[in-house]
Amino acid sequence: MMFNSLGFLAFFLISYCLIALFNRKKQLRRSSNLLLLLINLVYYAFFDYRCLLILSGLIIWTYYCGLKVSSNKRYLTAGIVLNVAVLFVFKYYGFFAESLIRLFGLREGSLMRIILPIGISFYVFKAIAYLADVYHGRCETETDFVALAVYISFFPEIVAGPISRADQMLKQIKADRNISLEDLSTGIQMFVIGLFKKTVIADNISVFVNEVYRAPNIYSSLTILLCVVAYSVEIYMDFSGYSDMAIGCARMIGFRSEKNFNLPYVSRNVTEFWKRWHMSLSSWLMRYIYIPLGGNRKGRSRQYLNLLLTMALGGLWHGANWTFVVWGIVNGLALIVHKVYASGNNRKEGGIFSILLTFAFVSLVWVLFRANTLTNAMEIYSGLISFRGGIDYYSSWAVFGIAVTFVCTAIAYVRNDKNAYYPLVDLNTVTGLFLFFLLIGLIVGLAYTGANPFIYAAF
């Protein structure tokens, strides 16, 4: 039941009415978190009710370890090890088993098939972050089981983030929340903007991108170039669209989720890009992997190794495929190169040229992220540099999506407006209502109606 489905809209409408009712009645407020937990579990059960056992088990184990972790490091280790073990078994067992089978020439029939619980990467990361923060004193031990369970299973974030911090989210969960009309107005507009990004731009572009990646050898170099740039727009609109919808849903029911994107395609270097792209994940990797490895405290050589390891693990987190591992390593190497360059050059990176150069690099590396195999990625790269002829397929949706992204990004860059993708209007005015319903009309008329799940839902 993805956010872009009619089923979710019906589910959210019922959930919103119940949450608003419980928050309005004083005698029901104490039970509002219990209601929210039930809503979280029901939502997750729509994907696969069997996976509720995994989610519930990890919540119980994390709660128990959290009660002990501040006074005993063994519980931190135990809590993290079990969460990582569950993530490994359900997400990476098949990947490593298949790799070993191919390496040693074993029979493929010996491979056990295991389901992949949706969103497992996100709620496992939340559980690990909570335990680490309690141990290091960044977050208080949560004795309210329901509050912790709501945090880990929060339905707007459970499928594809953002990965909200425990200290910030638990305060909101335990607070006396106010479901206001202002939050409803802001949240619903953010949701609709995200829906437009996803269904009108990203999904329509995906038809073109999927066709080119399916058989790249038959297309011309210009078509492949358009495809590479179009995929940069697709993944941005898809994932930032999901984040907008998740943040909007949370806002409507009284929560402030963390912002996940900050115009990443105006970045002047790859370091800045990773501070603007999927910010909750970048922050998580920095806090719970890079810094514990030593960060930049043990000399430059160790810092570079830590960067490489962090990005390689970040790549593997995105998916059980060698393409993601290589994608992470390439990004890690790029970060190292930029660190070396910046340490010996006091000049600030230029403006437009640096932005275009960074976008070009990021777009080329996205090929590894999108390709099904390393061979598939090499076919795309080969098509780019061969300047060959072939089928010319210039998708109007790809051109439209690139143009919209360019215009919005340019406006934000010139105006220095971080909220350029949230053109919120006053719904109390005729003009505001007209623009809002015009956007809804565009979604109804132009949305791609085929089955096309969110890209990051697979992680």
C-alpha cells in the first residue's frame, strides 16, 4: 500500500480522523500513542503480515537492550548484533550465498529463498541509532514501550525514511500533540507536491529509462546521454517525492519529520552533494559508522580509509548487488579526491561550472545505481563514449522532467530559496485553492498509471 495508491489515501483518511478524535478528547489522549502504534502495525501488515513478527521482535529486543545499555556496553553490542544479523539474513543472505555459489561452482539448488521485509533497512537503522544514542548519552532511555515502538514503526517513515533521530522523535511522540488546521494545510500540500513529483515526473520518465537500460546496445549515444541525465531527474523526483509525501503525512498528524533533501543538484562538489542528498542517511552514516571508525581523528590516511569503508557500506545498504557496492566505492573515492584537492587548495570552488561538473559526475555514477548488473552499466558507459548511431529515442517526458528540474533548481539557486520545491499557498484564498486544485488536476490528467513502486522502497 504505497503512498501513491488509492488504498493508502483511504487508509490515511480513516487514520487521520481517528488520531484527530483521540487528540481532541482529553480522556482519549493518553491512548493516542497506542492508537498510533496500532495504525503503524496495520499499515505494515498490508505489505506482508508475516513480517510483523520480525518488526515486533526487533522492537521488543531493542526496548529490552535499551533499558540496560546505559550501564552495560554488552547490551549495546547485543542489541546491534541482533539487528544487524536480522538485516543480514533477510537482505543479504541471498546475495552472499549466490556470490559464493558462483565463486566455488556449487549447485544453485542449495540456495534457500528468503523474503525481504519491506523497509527493514530503515527500521533496523532506527533501532541501532537509538541504542547507540542512549549509550553515548545523546538520548534518554525510553521506558515507555509504546513510545519506542511508535518511533521505530512510524508508518510515514517505515518504508523509505527519512531516518528520524530518536531524541527528536521521541519528544514529539510523548508530547501533547496538537492536530491543527495549519498542519493539515501544510501537510496536504507537501503530500500533493510529492505526489506530482512521483507520479507525473518520475514515473513517466521511468518508462523511457527502463527501455534504454533493457537494451542499451541498440540506442544511439545521444539517446543514452539523455537517458543518463533523465535517470538523475527520475531518482531525485522519485525519492524526494516520497520524502515530501512522508513528511507531509507526518505533518498532518502533528509530527515534524526531518528534511531529507536540500536541492542536491546545486552542489559544487561531491562532499556538498552528500550533505544535501538523503540527508538523514548521510547523517546516520557519519554518526554511526564514520565517526566510530575514527573519522578524521587518526590522520589523513585513516580518514580516507574510513570514508571509503563508510561509502562502501552505504552502497551495500542500498541493495544486495555488486552494482551498489561499486557505486559506494566510487563515491568514496570521489570524496577522498575532493578532500585531497581541498586540503591543498584554499580557493573556493567556482559557481556554475562546479555545479555542472558535480552534476555530470553524479549522473555518471547513478548508472551503477540503476543498472541491473555491472555488465549492464558497462554497456551504458560504452554507449556514451562510442558516439555511435542507433535508434534515436528522445522521450518528451524526459525532456519535460529535465526542464522542470532545471527551472526549479535555477530559481532556488538565484533566489537562495531552500524551499523552492515547497511552493505552499494559502488555502483560505481563492487563488490558493485554484492553484492547489490545478496541481491535483495535473496529477489526475498526467500521472503514470502503471505499477511503479518507489525506488527506495526496495531498500
